[in-house]
Amino acid sequence: MRLPTTLSALLTGAATVVASTVVSLGVQLANPAPALAWENGLARTPPMGFNNWNFTHCESIFNETTIKRVADAFVSSGLRDVGYQYVNIDDCWALPQRNAQGNLVADPARFPSGMKALGDYIHARGLKFGIYTSAGTKTCNTAGFPGALGHEQQDANLFASFGVDYLKYDNCNNQGVDAIQRYTAMRDALINTGRPIVYSITEWGRTEPKVWTWGAPVGNLWRTTGDISDNWSSMISRVHTNDDLAQYAGPGHWNDPDMLEVGNGGMTATEYRTHFSLWAMMSAPLLIGSNVPNLSTTNLDILRNTDIIALDQDPLGHQATIVSSSGGLVVYRKALSNGDIAVALLNETGSTATVSTTASAIGMPGGSSYTLKDLWSKATRTTSGTISSSVPSHGTVVYRVTRNGGTPPAAGTRQLSDQTSLSSTNGWGPIEKDRSVNTRTAGDGRTLTIGGTTYAKGLGAHAQSTITYHLGGRCSTVVADVGIDDETGTNGRAVFQIWRDGAKVADSGGRTGSQGPLRITADVSGGNRLLLAVIDGGDGINSDHADWANAQVTCS
Ligand code: GLA
């Protein structure tokens, strides 16, 4: 990347680094909503709950009695009290035909009391209600239940009238209509209902551009894989598809490697512990897919492991990344909001093996010692830096690692524009850059609205770029010099914004190249999540640059 000439002239010294340059990825932000969906306030941690699909499919056991029993069991088994909240129903709840008003109708054989009554039953137990349809003309089941393509607002309104809190929106029978267009249409319909509804994009990562590159402004989570099956190879292959996608996950927008199989009988208890451990490490939704009232104590205890759940629900929202992987022995690390790091030691091989890493390798150097809490056995021990365990075949040992004493990370100012300097491998604990998203629309005459302000686009392309950082509540002030380089265009214009935990705390207003650079500051005290956004409405995006330069944050 290069510095804009105007900023280069102003800023001297080697520390100047360009953080963000608008880049074309060919993604369309069609008909932007009043606010970007990552600020819709829902799913700040991955959704937890239930979905019937994995154990019922469309068999007759999928009915009102079964779902009510699950809601009751959530309460009686304590699952509600450890965080499971959504009771979601899947495909085959509706009749094959809409009614005379064009509305979906609940199948009276399966759901004689109707959907509103089911939602009321679920809500009366302190739980939330989720429903399913497809972004196509029909859902996925071969019986051909109606989908919402072309009926988005009518169906969203109906779901809101049922008291729906969560929509799983599938991808079958989509008639080849562009996925971003289809999923954005339902996002806008859900917003129009005025009801807060978690929005699950079930596109499976099927088409280009991949859903994880455009999902965050559209939905709260998106399937990254095809359907899971209740066996080891299916489960572990979903993990590895997700391995490279950590940068796309964060509060309000999650990768979804599909629903849990724990309790369905196709894996051993060791394998189910691995399944649950890795879903939590990946900040995946924890949607139980088994018959909850019939769960064995062993499986209930897996699903009720509050230490593992705490990893999934950690407010930092950091999806685990691979530290090392060799011969089926894999080490994952996940940064946590209190400065601890979770480590998963996975053994994919056919026999017991020792899996090892170190405090330095996971990004936690400098401690005089470390406490390792085994989150399954609950044993704790102290180490000087080696993190190692014998792990059974297909097993996973999960440690929560706490640094004891030693040299704390230095206080002071850090370049936000340098990803490496924010990495906890440099001792910065929870302060991490987690994603950088660049989107662009072609010159289509639309505007872009962020945080209630509408920005007119220029004559040519329109782009936005966001970079998000985890601050862990440790930082106070952001200072940045922003500007655009208009060397080849004539109409370049950009807006620079700083957001703290979903609230805008600085806005440059529209800037043109001829105005030169501008220094903006923002108070991010106590904030966990910092987002730098550039909205460029000028022409010649491919040659012009809109840049953060010398962006710094002061932390304790
Ligand atoms: C697709 C989805 C599944 C399930 C079925 C229902 O296959 O990926 O999760 O919803 O449709 O037909």
C-alpha cells in the first residue's frame, strides 16, 4: 500500500503506516438498511439454543408436543440457566400451499395450536422462538413447502406476528437469483417489522463471493458449510472449513459451522466433547440438535459445561486460530476478554498422543508462571511455560491459561494501523485486530447510510472499508490523521468514522483530496470493540486512496 501524497507530505517519520485502502472485491451492498447490521444489537455473543433438524428431519416426531417438551426440558435440566435460549423449528412446519391471503400456514397435523401459540408457550418459559424458511421459491424438503423469495415482507411480517425472535433462512430453490440480493431483501424485511430478530444466513458458503465476505452487514450469522452428519469425519471437516475464517467472526456476526450433534448417538463421548469444545473455541452458535428430554447425563453434562460455554460466550468474540498443526495434532488458541487465553489440544489420530505448545507460542510471553485450568477435568496446575497433555484419540484437552506475574504488557501508545503491533504475540493480551472488510458497489447511483446519516456517492464506484479491534476495556483515546489521495480522480470524497461498541464516537465529515489531511480524535474509554470505517463516495476508487495514517490508541 502507498501513502496518499497529501498525507506523506504532512507526516514524517517511519512510524507512518497506512491502515486502510479501499479495495474492490466486487461485493454489492444493495439497498443499504438504516444501520449496518453489525450494529443491530443482537447476537453479541453466539446464539445458544435448540434446533430440531438434526434429530427429527421431517419425520412425524417433528411436532408441537416435541418442541414443547424441549422447551420444558430446557428449564428442568438447567440448560436455560446456563445460557441456552432459542428454541428454533426447522423445515416442514408449514403446509405446502399458502392460504388465500398468501400467508404461510402451520401444518395443523404437526402444530394444531399454530405458531403464535407455540411462540407464547416458549416465551412463557423465559425462552425465545425461532422459525425457518428458504430464500427460494420452496424450502429444501422435497415435499415443496413454500419459500420466501418474492414474499419477503409478507413472511417477515407473519413471523413477527408469531413472536419470532430468530429466522433461519435457507438457500434451496433460489432460482439462481444473486445471494446478496436475496439475503439483503429479507434483512430489510426483518428490519421493517420493527421486531428484533436474529438473522441466520443459511447459504452454506455455496456461491462466490463467499458469504463470510459479505455476511456481516447483512445477517448475524452465516453457515460456512453444508449439513453436518452425526459422525466424526463430518464434524471435524466442518471445523477445518472454519479454520481460516476467524477474521470474519465477531460480536453480532458469526461463522456457523452448523448445529450440534451431541446426544444423537453417532459419536463417542470423547468425540462429542471435542465437538462441543471446538464449537466453543470457534465462537460458533451452540444449537443443540438432539432430543433434549431424552439426553443422557453424560451428554447433558457436556452441554452444561459452563467453563466451555464461557469460552463460546466470551464478550471479546474472538474465534480461535491455529497455533500449530502437524500429523493430526492441532493446537488452537482463543483470546479472552479478561486477558486469559483458551488453548485446545486436539488429537485427530487413531491413538493417544501428546499434544504440546508453549505460552509464548499462544501469544502470552513473559509470565513468571502460568495457571492451566483443564476445563473438562477441572484440575488446575502451574507451569513455567510448557502447555502439554496426553490426549486420547479424537479427544481434545482444553485449558484456560492465566499469566501469573512477570512483565506486564507495557502501557502506552500503539499504532492501530499496524496489525502486528496489536497482536497478543507482542504481549498485548486481548487487543487484537480481528477483521478488515472492504466492499465496493459499482457506479449504480445509490447512497449509503451508516448510523442514520446518508452519504451520497460520487460519479463512479462506492466503497467502504472497516477494520475492527478488540480493546479489552484498556484503552482511552484514538488519534488518527485521515485523508484521501485524489491524484487521478476529480471528485474523490470520503468519510472517516470511529465507532466504540456500536456507537459512533468520531466522524470526519466528507473530505476531499483538495482539503488535505485532518486529525480526528475519539474517546474509547472502557470500550471493548473499536471499529474504523471509511466510506468513500468518490470517483476512481481503483486509483484513489482513502487512508488512516498514524492512527494510534493509548492503552493502560
Ligand atoms: C438444508 C439446511 C439444513 C436444514 C434442511 C431442511 O439442508 O442446510 O440445516 O434446514 O435444509 O430441509
